[in-house]
Amino acid sequence: MINKLILATIAILLTISLSMALEPQGTQEPGNGSANTDIKEAASGTGQNQTANDSLFLEDFNRVNDPYKETLFATGQGRRNESINYYANLTVALTAFQEKYKDFRPAVIKADEQFSGDMMNASAIISDVKDGVYTGNLTEAHKKLEEVRPIFQKILNRNGLLPLSVALVDFHDVMELVLDAANNKDASKVEEVYPKADEKLRAVEAISSDPGIISIRANLDEVLSLAKENKTAELPAKAGDLKASYVKVYLATS
């Protein structure tokens, strides 16, 4: 009898053990679920880090670009003291930027093979105008500094950064033709170059409807209206308004 009880007990225990062995194991392997979560979090973190690095690069670049634009504007206005102060800020920012990005390449510029060469060229130009800014001809220093602008814009353009800034610079080159014609009181020339300036400004307007850009449009169209009405004596003043409205937007764009 006892032997029968023992055998029955063993059979029950074997049945329970077999039942447990055949149960789904998903809930018993937390390691796999944890690993999958870790992978997802790591992937998410990588994407976030890349975006953060891109943003940090742009912030660093603007620490150079902002004092550059201020120096460019001050030298163009013939303001010696302001030019010196802004130039000093520019050189300090440029030195720090070059030190950081001498070898470091975040994802946003990793494939840009022209980056190092462009920065070297820009640095050489900025260094070359030092005497002009401090004691020499500000007009010549301004013209030389203008050569940095397209270099910086090409860096931004190649790497898909600041499309508004790029569009503004594209417009600037044609706007200068309008300004030259207006300052020379050449109404026919204004009408000749206006369509190209209008096209470039439309590209800017497609990106932003900022009040400053609206002001640029109003001044550009007013220059054309004066030219069509042959009010040549008023053209230089309106050209000054157009340039001032552009500079205001350009300096505010970063």
C-alpha cells in the first residue's frame, strides 16, 4: 500500500514538472526583453546625440559668423572703434573655433572635404586685414572681408544649414547691381537688373515672411517705381533704404 502511495506521489510530481517545462518561456527570459530595450534606447540616444552635435556645431559657427558680420558692417560704415572691437571678438572666436574643429568632425560636416581648406582661407583673409582695421584703410579692409562671406555661405550651403541665410546672400549679389545703378541715377539699368533681383528675393520670401524681408521687398519695388517714373534724383536715397533694410535682416540672421 505504501509503495503504491509513493509511486502515485512520484507520478503527480512528474506531471507537475512536465507541465511547468512546457509553459511558454517569454515571461521567464527578461534578459532578451531588456537587451531589446537597451538597443532601442541606444539607437534613440545616438540620433539625439547627432542632432545635438549638429546644433552645437552651428552654435559654434555662429560665434564666428556673428562678429564677422558685425565687423563687416562696421568697416563698411567707416566706424573705426566699432570695427576694432568687433574684429577683436572675431579673432578670439575664430581661434577657439579652429582649435575645436581642427580634427573634430561632427556628422553635419563629416563628409565636407572642403571644410578645412575653406576655414584656412577665411582665417588668412581675416588675419590679413588686421592692420587695415586698426590703423589703415577701412574701405579696403571691408572689401577684403567681403571675400569671407561667400566662403562661409558655401560651408553652410554644402552642409544644408541656414537656407534663409544662403538665399539672402544670393539676393545680395544681385541687389548690389540694383544699388550701383540707382546710385549712378541710371534708371534704365535699374529696370534691366531688377528682374534678377526680384527672382532672388522671391526665393528669400519663399523661406520667410519676416517683417524685415517685407521691408526689403517694399524698398526694392520702390527703386523700380522711381526708375520707371524717371525720378532719378530720388534713386540714391531709396537705394540707401534698400541697403539698410537688407543689412538689418542679414545681421539678424544666424
